[in-house]
Amino acid sequence: MDDKTIFTKLLGLKPPWFITKISLDEAGTRVDIFIDYHKPTRFPCPTCEQFCTVYDHAQGREFRHLNVCQVPAYLHVRIPRVQCSEHGIQQITHGLAERNSTMTFEMESMILDVEQECSLESTARLLNVDWHACWSIQERAVKRGFSRKTQGIPERIGVDEKSFARGHKYETLVYDIEKGTVEHVCDDREQTSLETYYRKFTPEQRATVKSVSMDMWDPYIAATKEYIPNAESKIVFDRFHVMKYVVDAVDKVRKQENDALRKEGNDQLKGTKYLFLWNQENVPLWRREEFARLQAQDLKVCRAWAIKENIRHLWDYRYEGCMRKYFGQWYWWATHSRLDPIIKAARTLKAHLTNIVTYAKHQITNALGESLNAKVEKVKRLACGFRNREHYRTAIYFHCGGLDLYPKRSGISLQVIGT
């Protein structure tokens, strides 16, 4: 079996197409495969699919294909143009690559596979492809994914912000809690940022939203109340962000007490920060004896920690009335603790209690959003940061958007380029 027969079978070429020449350069750095067709052949019009005679040929094109024994392969072909009696002169659908692309479908899919796992720099190096080509493929994949995506607003939404760069620069991220995907990314964390997402949908579509999980950020609250019907009963303040107020209060108590003890020459709270930030079940085995010894003393931070641990039980209840009753008991304890940071945190939670206890009805949190935030942070680290917000958003959609990214042949496929 000669080399032309082997590559004809590997490429899946069917008559009238055939390989005219295969060449390997002297340095062994590339394989060039030249493809032509037997004449005369009629090809279908790309619009009506009626078979027509060949009018002429477009200029010869080169397509990067998958490697052959670790050597880049390039396909060379002149794409015929047909003369249709109804639609005039048109170039046939060749099925090698997308329009205006220099990569075959197989090569582009391979690049997308590697980009899912590596940075663009690593992808370009591993596949011996230009960085700009890798970026163009990723950008085109995101546009392709959005064009295939069904327009609609999720029933259960999560809203959070993600830092873009230093200097309090943020992006607002909207999640589909059920699908685990990022639905929208926009600049800043202002009211208008979230409103740009809501305005994409009709009032009838927005009325289908059942719940919105978010932190206690007033601009997000205002935007949701403006565009989502009955938003007061649909907004759920995320458990993670609610707990953060209390956890931060515990840490403030620890710092204040540590400073006071160190002035007296007592450094027993030195290095204990995370002992009081961890949940009880997460305290490492090797530090539990140390923690028990601290708890046996009359320390303010131990009282603060106990108050923090007890508020966690608020989310065990499944009825709003029970949640309110439990919170009332906890609130009395917190506000009578004589610990100023704890008292301040408790009053903050009480001011937002209405949309904390809506958890009993909707049972949603932004836990998914936090995991996606971690994935976004990983993407940012792989890229060593982003200077361009648009590129940052594209990368988020590529890795977290749940989009259909891969190219699909339409019309005549590679296996039957012509008939």
C-alpha cells in the first residue's frame, strides 16, 4: 500500500477527490498533502443543493490538520465554485473547516480540547500553533456557543461579584444554579451591572424566575426588586455571605483579646486564628487538644466562637416561622454577649432577616457560585491575569459557560467533499 492510499484512507477521502502529491520537507518539520478531484464533476449549490457545473476555482487554500507522527500536516486544495441557474456563482461547502478558518475541524477540536486543560501559551507550545490562532479559536468557540444557546432566563439564579484586578475592579457574574453555568458577565458591581442582564428578557420571561441567591449588596437587591416580580419573596441572602459577617466578627474579637493579652505578657492566642474560624468538625485532629484547652478558659473569643457555631443551625430548619424563632433566641444571646463586633454583626443580620429566612422556602445557596469563582480564579492564574476585560469575560464563558463550543460540519462533510 503506497503513501497516497494510506493518507486517502486516513483522511476519509471519497471519489471524485484524490491525493495528487504528498511531500515532506528536508528538515522533517511539515507534511504537505495536495488534494484535487477528477474532472468533470458536478457539485451541489450550497443554497439549494441542486447539482451544478463547476464555474471556476477559488485560490488554493492551506488548512492545518492533525499531526502525522508528531509532524504538522497541511492540506492544500482549490475549492470549486459552481454556477447555479437560480443563485448564481457560489463556492461549494467544502466541509474541511469553518468559513475563513485555516484549521480543519479536527485540528480546531483538538485545540479546544487542550485549551480546556491548559493556558493559551501552553496550548500554542504543545501543538506548535501561533498564540493568536489559539485565542481566535477560543473566541470563535464562545461566539459559536452563544449562537447555539437557547435564549431564556434560569428559574434559579445566583448573583455574585469577582475581582478583575487590583484597585476594587469587579465583574458581576450571574449563575444558573441548576445547570452550574455562568450565564452573564458584565463590568463592575453596580445596580446597572445586573440590570443589563435582566433587560435582556421580556417581563413574561422574568416572571418565571423562582429565586435569586445573592449577598447583602444593596445594588443587586435594588436591581432585582426593579425587574423581578415579587422579588421580596424570591431573594435569598446566601448562607456563605451571612456567615461571613459572624466569622469576621469572631476574628475581630480574637484580635482585640490577643492584643490585650500580649500587653500582659500572655501569648496563648498566638497562631490560633484558624482554630476559631474553622467549623467545629473541621478542626484538625492534631490541634483539638490545644483547642479544648483554650475552650476551658474564660476567653472572650471562645464565647464569640460558640455564638458563631450556633448560628449555623439556623439553616437546619425548613419552615420560616421556625427560623425566625431560632434567630430570635440567638439574637438575644449575641446582643447580650458584651462583644461589640458580635453585637454589630447580629444587628446587621436582623436588618436583613426577611431575605435570610426565605431560604426555608427556596433551599438555595451560592455554594455553586463559590465553586465557579474558584474555577474562574484558576483560569485567571493560568493566564497570569488579564489586562483586557473582554478577554477575561471570554475566558470565563469558555471554561464556565456550559456552551456547545465545538465546530460541526454542515452540508458536505470531509468524508464526501464532492459527489
